[in-house]
Amino acid sequence: MPNGKIKFYLYKQGFGFIIPDSGGADLFFHKVDLANPDIQPLPDQRVTFEGPVDHPKGKRAEKGIKSVKDYLA
């Protein structure tokens, strides 16, 4: 699974962006893509995710976004 870090997350709107470790464009994600809907992504938080996948508006991360800390636990 690819890794990256949260660039920002807009809680009220329910979306944010991930900066992938592999470089390239930032990846969009929506709150439904979070593996644990109870977490609040924080800037610079390390995450792992599925994807990226092509989307009409650009690349996006797929479902299963997890904090690296949660993934390693």
C-alpha cells in the first residue's frame, strides 16, 4: 500500500488531500474513504492508502485510508 501524509482536511466539508511519498500530484480523498470514520485526519499525519486511481477531476486515494500508526499497530 502506498504511503503519504495529509496535506489538509476540511472537516465540515468532509474532504482533504494527501501528498504521496512517491511524488506527483496531491491525491483527493473524501471522508467515506477513511478506514475509521471516527478519526480526524491532521496535517502532516502519516497515512497509508489504496490507489491512486484516476478520477475525472484528477487522481484520488481509494478507500481504506489509515494512519500509519494504526496500520502498524
